[in-house]
Amino acid sequence: MSGRPYVLEETTWKTVKAIDYEVAVLPWGATEAHNYHLPYGTDNYESSYVAIEAARKAWEREARVVVLPTVPFGVNTGQLDIRLTINMNPSTQAMVLGDIVESLDAQDVPKLVIVNSHGGNDFRQMIRELQSSSGVFIAAINWWNCIDVKLFYDEAGDHAGELETSVMMEIAPELLLPISEAGDGAARKFKIAGLKSGLAWAPRTWTRVTEDTGSGNPARATREKGARHLEAVTSSIAEFLVDLAKSDAPDSYE
Ligand SMILES: [Zn+2]
């Protein structure tokens, strides 16, 4: 029995040699504490699941897509005082991404989509830099907010809250502690008005913001909410992958 041809880690050269892959998909996560109840690999499980499920749906519609192994480290410069949270600096990520893109470019895989799970990761500037030197068309998706989350959650939260807890109940329920073990995910706001309102942005020092490492209350999380959200997210990403795979000139305009 051979593996799924749209999951590179499961696939052999025999399969790869015979398929003209049009789009590579790169899940990118982080390794960090997620309140008391979710695993450190939460962002990696999420981006892998979303990428593979979207690729499966796209493959069934004849799109030749392949999901690369997940990059497990994110930008966590504000959490270095939380044990075993592992930071990968943006400049290191840019080098990792550059090497992956160079490989794809040399092998005539013409398009790459990053499926990002972690709020501290931002690939846009890296993609802009690669645009001038690479023949690969690169796009990025933050899967958690690519569809309006208010359709699915009472209060989504931004780290280990209702959204992330709900999707992890669907993706890897065996790895979660009961919600009764979780903190309330209360997160303090900046004192300065302009930072609090979002007029100005600055990164937060996480252990001064939250006691339990969470930001967002997981109390109302359910597996059903997570399943509905994931279904909608993976269907809309699959739609995009199908369109992108069949486009001969993705860098073209109406
Ligand atoms: Zn997360």
C-alpha cells in the first residue's frame, strides 16, 4: 500500500516522478505553551491538518498539489521566559523559506502556498523579498482567520481560547486535558491608550499579559464548533488550491 500522493512525507519517488505537481503547500506552526490544556504542538497539528485536508479536497478535483513537511518553529521572541517555548527568529525563517523556494524553483514546481498557524509568524515581507529573485509564485494564508470566526464561535480568543480548543478537540482529542484543567485565558491590555486601541502596534511580553499562557477563554469550546470551522476553512482553501493549480499565470489581473 502506498501513501497519499498529496502528502509528501508518505510519498515515494515512483509516485513523484509520474506526477506534474503544480502547487506545493507548506504548513508552518510553532512550539509553545497553550494554556494548561492544549499541547505545545497545537499550531503544528492545526496547520498540518488544514493543509492536508484542503489538499485532499483539491486532489479529488484533479488539482495536483502536495503538502510538504510542517515547519515546527515560529517567532516567539516574547515568550522566551516560558520553558520549552522554542523561538525561530524571522531572519532564520526567511532563510528556511528561501531554501525551500530555491529547491522548488530548481525542480519546476511553480507555485507555493504557506498555511500558517501562528500569529507571531508573518511571511509577507519574506515573500516580497523572494518575488524579485524567484520564479515560484508564493502566497500565504493564516488559516484561523481566513473565514469570519464570528460565524462559528461566541468568543474565538487568540491563543488557546475557544477557537483553538474547539479545533483541537476535532483534530487530536486524545492530546487535550479536560477544560476543567485550563485557566480562563484572561489577557491584560496595554495601559497606553494608543496601543490598547490598536492605533499603534507593539509585540507583547507574554508572561506579563497572561497567567496561564492563554489569551481567550476556552470554556465554551466544543468539538462541533471546531469541526464546522475546519470544514469551512479547508473547503475554501481547497477552492483556492484548485484555482491556483489550473492557472498558467497566477500573477495576472482582471
Ligand atoms: Zn496556537
